[in-house]
Amino acid sequence: MIRRLFYMALGAYIAVWVMRKLQALKPDHIARRAADRAVGLAGEARLFADEVRRLSAGRETELRARFGLDTLKETHYDVKDGR
């Protein structure tokens, strides 16, 4: 009797699990998950780009200070050929 009850409960659990997995494969669920992942990926890309900009600006400031590039040297151009 206990064995039958165990297998009946196991069968019910597996049936519910399979039904949930099959419902997750419906097109609207797949589209929603894809859209959510795309939005998440776009947000992560935006954060990555901001981080790259911040780090590159810091590195540029460091290099300008190291090589004394903060001041622009005045250059004279040749008027004849525009250089």
C-alpha cells in the first residue's frame, strides 16, 4: 500500500514537472524571456561602455600628466599650402 502511494505521488510530481516544462516552451514565454534577456544584455553593455569611458579618461589624464601634455604648444602653419 505504501509503495503504491509512493509511486502515485512520484507520478503526480513528474506529471506536474513535465507540464510546467512544456508550458515554458510556449512561444509567448520564449519571446518574453528573450526580450528580458535582451534588455538585461543591453543594460550590461551600457554599464560596460560607461566603465570603459571612465577608465580611459582616467588613463588619458594620467598619461597627459606624466608626459606634460596638459598645455598645447603653439604651432605655426605654412599659409601657402595649408599645412
